[in-house]
Amino acid sequence: MKRINFKNSLATGIKTIMIIIQVCLLIFVFSCENMNSLHEGYLNRGETIYIGAADSIKVHPGLNKIGFDWIINADPRISKAVIYWNKRENNVTVPVTRTNEGPMWLSALISDIAEGEYVFEFEMQDNSGNISKSIEISGSVLGDIYVENLRNRGIKSLSKLVTGDMQITWEAVSATAASLLYSVVQYNDTDGNEMKIEVGNDEEVTLLHGLETGNEVDIYTVHLPENGLETFESIKRKFTMPKFEREIAKSRFVAAFKPGDNTTPHPGGGDQDYLKPITDFGVGQRSLAKIWDGGSANNTNGSTILHTEDQSGNATARFKFPHHFTFDIGVPALLSRLHIWCRTDNGAFTGHSPRFFELWATDAPKELEDFPTKDDFENYYRTTYVVQKDPGNYLSSGDPLYVDKVTQAAANSRNYVTPNPEPGIHNWQQDWVKLGDFEIGKPSGSNFNSSNDADKALWSGGSDFNLNDAGKKVRYLRLVIKYPNWQNTNCINLGEITLYGDDI
């Protein structure tokens, strides 16, 4: 058995412990020296004294400017505030003059600053060079881009009322449009007065007085951004006042024959019938007045049609294409639309009903007394320049009788159409306004004597045409029906017309 020397082992352990203690002491000493070196720089600077900082800063955006309000505490040493921006490249100094011993509000306005988003630093200072902690806050400077993006209040509709007033119907102001204060309508009325109407956000309808169709108004919206320094106006938008449209009452319509008008439905039916008293000759007489009697079928429900004398077999007929019909609607009106029915008791797109026509208008037609002689008066109204259609271009080559019909149409055009007069003659068209040159089109485009459901629906329901703007109110109309009609005959059937426009 091996013996252990406990005496030597104990001595060795004590030595080891002593060495470890000495090493730890050395480490501690060096650590303390390093710690002192870290603090030495701060200790050498001396004591820093901080004064009261800005508190409760409020930002007020404006047009190329920005304002601030903030609180300073009761520290009496605060002598000025310095506001920095653009990473301290720019600053303004605000002197502090105390008005009380406690906390108080200060204000500043920075002008001539470009539009954009900025970070501002607020630093309070005293006369000894002491400063406060720097307080940062973001703020917006507004400008042209902001104004360009301001929205106007929406408009549902613009309309002209029977009273003659214009009406704006507004869209509701969105709950998100917090900056929108009110809207403004500006215009000059018909008497030249400058009008300015402020419209509250809760107003749904605004009436405008003293305006006519075609007049313009400016509309813009006034905004105040949150905590803003000032209000801003959105870019003005122009609105043109609309037409008023309603059916022109037919009870005032009356024939107003002029030389050249086809008067064959009337007793005598001669080319001098324009001189006879204007009257309706009863239900049995299918006169011009029947195109405003409320019906579009022949002798049905107390109404009938216009039916001129059929002069198809007469090469020397008194009246040829273009056929003229002049009438007075009884009231000056800005006409906007015409609805016309052919003879609806005939098959769709057949018979003597018109296919091509023009509509002309005037406010004051020339009368016999406006001319040196009766011949001058008659030549003025009988002279009409139109482009007559070639019926051969409107026949279908799929029709078995196509060749015969083309030949017949060519012969008819020689007998049924008045040649265009020599150019340069002063005639009625130079003094009237052309409201339109129209075709009553056949939806299917199919052969003669055949039609589909779309053709029949249009024939019974009539055709709608928008009229050219005459630029003024008119009262007298001249219907000019051109060759060919739907049967290539020298005769006119017409069921009914309805006119729409502004007669107030």
C-alpha cells in the first residue's frame, strides 16, 4: 500500500491559492485605472446645466409657411428659442420676453419655405450658453401640389327648371373630407351682376337665378387643413348651364305655308294655296295639321295622317321632291330633339313614308311685304338646294327584282325630282338654320317588302333625332322631305311629330 504525504500536499495547495489571489488583485487594479480613463473626458468638461425644454408643440401648416405654438416652463433663465430644420442647415431664433412667472405659450412663423415634409428641432437657450434638450417634431409646408390635389365637392346634376332657374344637386360631403369647409359658386348674371354663393356642406340643392342655357359658372371648394394657418381654394371648375327640355305643346302648332309648300291635301291643292287662310279642314282632309294631332295611323282613334296627292304618274306634277312643309310651333324655343313617326298602319318601311329629310328653323321668316315683287318672294322660297339620294344605292342586290327596280327608280327620279337650281341664288336657306339632315334608317337593312322584329318595333315606336343647336330660339320650322321615299313614289305620308326643347 502506497503512503500519501499530507504535509507536502497542504503546503503546495496554499501556494497555489496565494498565486490566484495575487493575479485577481492585479486585474482589479488595472480595471479601475481603465474605468477612470473612460470618465476622465466627461469629468474634465465640467458640469452641464440643462434648462427647460419646449413642451406641447403644435404645428400649423400654411402656404409656403409653417407656424408653431409651444409651452415653456417657469425656468426664468430661458431667453430664446432656436428652431432648426434641414439637419440644422437652417434656423430661426425666437426671443423670449416673459409676461408671467409660470409656464407660458410661445409662437413662431417660418415664411418663404418650400413645400414639403420637414423635421424641426426646438432648443431653448439662456444668455450663458446653456441649452435645453432638443425636441423634434415633423411638420408639413403646403404649396401648389397641395392645392392641385384639393377636391371639389361632387355634383350629381345640373338642370334648368320650369321657372327658368338653374339647379345644382350636390353629392354628399364624405366624412373623410374633414378639411372641406364649404363650396362657392360664382357667375355673372344676365344683368351683369357678379354673383357669389357660399354653399354649406349640409346643403343638397342650390338654385341659381339670372342664368340662361349656355352661360358658365365657376365652382370651387374652400378647405382648411387640420390646425391650418389659412384656408385654401381648390382649382375652379367651369360648368355650362344645361338646356331645359320638355315636349313643346302641340296645341299651339299651326301650318304657316310658304311658296313651294306641298298643299295638295287642302281643297284646291294648287301652288298658290299658301295665300289661303291657314286652317284645318277636318278629319277627312289629311292635311299638314294631322302630323300633330296625336296619332300616327290613318283614320284611327280620331286622328289621321298627312297624305299628299299621289302624283307618281304625272311627269308635270305641281309638286316634286324635295317636298316642303312649313309650320309655326306657336312659341319661341331652343329645340333639342325631334321624334317622328311614319304612317304606322302600313307595313314597316313601305309606302309613301319619308326616308330622308331635313329640318330648318327661323325665328322670323320673311314675308311677302319684305320683297319688291311677288315673284321675288316666290322665287326666294321655291329655290331649295339639297342633295337628293340615288334610290339605286338603297336597293338590295339580293332582291329578285333588283334590276327592274333600279331601272324604275331612275325613271322615277327624272319625273319626281326638281333639278337643283343654278348656284348662287339668294334663297330662304341662307336665312334659316339647318337643324339636321336625317335618314329614317331600317335596322335590318333587308330587302324591300321584308322586315324583322327590330324593323317593326322602330316603325311603330318612331325614330328619335337630336337637333343641331340653332344658337337662338326659333318658332318657324320647314320640313324638307327628299327623294326617294320608301316606295319610290311622288307622294308623302307622315304620321306624327313631337318636338322637345326649351320654350320657357
